[in-house]
Amino acid sequence: MKTVTTASTFPPQGLFTKDAQTIARALASKRVSPKGTGSGLRMLSFFINRAGYRLSASRRAELERAKRLMKTRLARAATYLEEYPLTAARATAAQLGRSANSRTRLESGQSASSPTW
């Protein structure tokens, strides 16, 4: 039988009882959401939907505020990637353990083995 490994994580216990900024910060962290802020946002939406009518109006408002904070963070990240694509390419290349210059050369049509001098 094959062993299944996942990157799924769980939020710290009692997280959803805290203030909106703490919730947003924790769910956006790589420790809780290794796939990024969008994963944490889905986790928060799932919690709100599952709690349903059992959430008080004030608790729901605080959770919705955390959701707005996370959406703002996602929008800022997307805007940054649009404004600074080379920086994003370097960050992605660094995460993959590659040189950003080889990626840039490949996108411009040069071969990866051709010198850049």
C-alpha cells in the first residue's frame, strides 16, 4: 500500500476566537498555509460556512473582517507580481533552486547554454 503525504496543516487551536488581524496573520503564514494566503482564505471561509447559525453576529463580523484583510493581502501580492515581474521570476527561480538569469534567457528565446556576455 502506498503512503500518502500531504502538505495539509491545521490552524492552532482557538485561533478563530481571536481578533481579525491575528487570524489573518496566522492563516497567511507558511506554517499554517504552506500553499499560500489563498489556502488560508479558503480555510477561513470553510470555518464560517460550517459554523453557520451558531456564530454570533459579532464573531461573524470579526471573521469577515479577517477575510477582508486576507483578500487585501492577496490583492497586494498580485499587484506586486504585475508591477515587478522580474523580481517575481527571481523569487520563483530561487524557490526552485535555479538561476533567474537562465529563466529570463529562456523566455527571451536564447538557449540556456548560450553565454550572456
